[in-house]
Amino acid sequence: MIKKYLKKTAEYALGNAFNKTLLILLIPIFTKNMLPEEYAVYSNFMIFITFAGFFYSLGLQQSIFSHFYDEHTDEYRYTFINSVFITIIFFGIFLSLFVFVFRNFFAIIMVRSNEFSHLFYYIPVIIFCDTLYSMTLNFLNIMEQSRKFAILSSIRTIILVTLIIFYAITHNFSIQTIFLLMMIAAFSGSLAAFICLRKYLKNISKTLTAKHLFSMKLTREILKFGLIMIPGAIAMHLLRISDRYMITYLGGTTVKAALHQVGIYSLGYRVGLIMQFVVSLISLVYFPYAMKISKTSFAKESYRKLFKNYIIIGGIFAFIIILFSREIFQLFVDERYWEGIGIVAFGVISSFLTGVFNILNISFYIRKSAKSIALAVSFGAILNISLNFIFIPLWGNIGAGFSSIISFFFIVIYELIQSERIFKIGNNYFYIQFSLFFLAIPTIYNLYCKSEFLLIRIVISILFAIIGIYFFLRNYKEFFVNEKRNEARAS
């Protein structure tokens, strides 16, 4: 078992790291070829794509994790997978037509101008194809097909990065070009996903006596859980991006000035999302396993260890990113964006807290209590928007960053209280409190200290890295040894 999960972790980690590295390569290309105002347009339309994606997916990503293992038969899985995709395709075509018809309205909403409404010739196709692509990845993840997941998840990124680099070299680079290339990459990724999924369904159908492509009863059941998650998913998205959108309207006296601030903030925040590498790795490796063991006697002990290990190891990773955010910027980002160095910490800490939030959500997935998650993120989104109205006019981008952290901290504490109430695990609030104090040190340094102290920072980082690696290796081995012993006891 230890070797099995070491292998899965390595495959997920390599695939994840490969994708993140390729996407990081886009940062110097974008910042060299785009003004902050242009990057703001790109960023705001990406916000729309992500936002619309929640409606296209109907919240079924969460339903997959909650319902896929309700039955352990090939008949159930065959019907389950087909029902999900038939539902998504039907609604996706309708929503794509809707987005296209109202393209001028959406363009004005996102960037205060219909100058870029022509981009909506590409955007509906991008959202539709990406929904099919991501849903296939979710199925591979829940089935713990780590190698196929790593390969398939890289295809779209490789195509996109290759095309963008080619167009950047040929000096034929524009916002319209970016979205055209995104559409090509999204279509290619969805085609690869279709081939992968078709092969799996063909294999399991060989043993079936009766094939049911669609089940209305099953679809109602998964939609019942998924649709409840949409408001929560939207609220979570608002929690993540409302700061950028509100800077568009509150961050400057003119449209150009506001978009300039959005561009600076978005780029700084995006660099901070390097922390998502750890967050997504936890979700990919552990969550399918967490749902498998949910009914065992050792489940709570396993969840408690994950919570503690993530905060310690993830906190060290976040600390190092923040501490060297100046060097990261100078290495990858054009000088026109350097005023966003101080924003990196807000992206890192928000991502770190998102990881804590996701871990706490395991309790709600087990109890199939989607309302609690939706309620938490809804309160967090309302708090974030309210704080942005106050802080952005006062402190600009820094105010937006603090609004984000305060809101994420609120939903984490709320989720901790609620998760312990419905499925008591014994997670300790102290770890969250200490980690934020720990991350505040490099954050304050980046905001208010202009001295380099590079050697001191390197020494500190090496020390923490050694501690983190030691802690990881010790706990990783201990974790899987305990799991093996507990599973043997349970059987």
C-alpha cells in the first residue's frame, strides 16, 4: 500500500508540477507583450470563464466525489458517467448560445466597455470544452487513475503554451490571439478526454448484460447535490476574484487607471497562486482515498493527521514563497509589473487557507451536507465584498488583499466549527492561528522592508525546508504504516 500511494503521489506531483511550470512560462511572455491594462482585460475575462464554468458543470464535480462510490458495480459506473456527460452536454449547448447572444452585455459588465465583445466568439467554446475536459479529469481522479490523469491534464497545457510561445516569437501577439489559441487548446483537450473516457467505458461495457446510457433517477440524485453546490461554488469564486472585479470599478478615477491597478494586482496574485501546487496535490492524492475510508474506524485519525501535516508542511512552503517573492518577480515578471510584489503574499495566504477549507470539507462530503459549505462561502463572499467597498478606496490593492485574507480566515473558522459539530474529528484551531502568525512575518517584510537581506533569507529558508522535508518524510511513512495496520485490523 505504501508503494502504491508513493507512486500515485509521485505521478500527481510530476503532472501537477509540469503543468504549473509550463503556465509559469507564460508570465514573462504576457508581461513583456501586454500592458497592465491589457493584462487586466485578459484577467477579467478569465474570471468570467471560471464563473460561467460553474453553471456549465452544474456543480457535478462535487457530486462525483460524493456519489461515485455509492455502488461498486460496473453497471452503476457506466450509467453514472454517461448520465453526467449527457446532462452537461445538453445544458452546455444551451448556455453557450445564451452567452453568445448577450456578448455585448457581458463585455460591458467585465471591463466597462464593449470594445472586446468579439472575444465572445471564442469564450463559449472554451467554457464548454473545458467543462467536458475537467469532468473527465474528475472521474480519473476519483478512480485514482493517477498516470492517466497526469498525462491528460498536461495535454491542454502543452498545446496552449506551445501555441502562445510560437505566436510571441512571430510577434503576432494580441488579446484576441490568446483567446483563439485557448479555444484551440480547449477543443484539443476535450477531444483527448473523449477518447480516454470512451476507451474506459468500452472496456467496462464488455461485461455488462444491459447497458443504460441514462438514468433519470440517478441524474436527479446527483443534480440534487450538485445544484445546491452552485451557489456555494459561485460564492467561493466571488471570494477569490471579487477583489479584482471591484478594483475595476473602485481602483481608479478613469477606466484606464482602474484597469492598470487590476493588471498589477492580478499578476501579483497569480504569482502567489504557486501555492496551489500543494493545495491541488492534497486534493488529487488524498481526497479519493478519504472518501473510500469514510466508513472505517480509522478515518477520523487519518483526517486529523492530514489537517496537521498540511498546515505545517504547507505553511513552510507558503513562507518560502512569500519570502522570495521579490526574486520571483524579478526573474519572471517584466519591470512594469514590479509594484505588485507585495500582492504575492495575499495570493499565497489565500491559497493556503483554501487548502485548509478543502480539508475541512471532507466532513461535509461524508455527511452529504452541501448546504453547510454553501452557507460558509456565501457568508465569506458577502464579507469580502463589504470589506472591499471599505478598503479599496482607502488602501487600493493592499486593501483588496487584506479583505481576501480576512474573508478566507472567516470561512475556515466557520467550517472548522461546523465540521466538528456534524463529524467530530478533533482538528485543533491553534494550528491555523499559529500558521497565520508565521506567514505574517514575511508578508510584513515584503510590504514595509526595502532591504534585501538575501543571505539571511536563504539561510532561514534552508532551515525551514530541512524541517519541512524531515517532518514530511517521518509523517508520510508513519501515516501509511498506520493506515496499513488499521486496514488490516478493519478487515
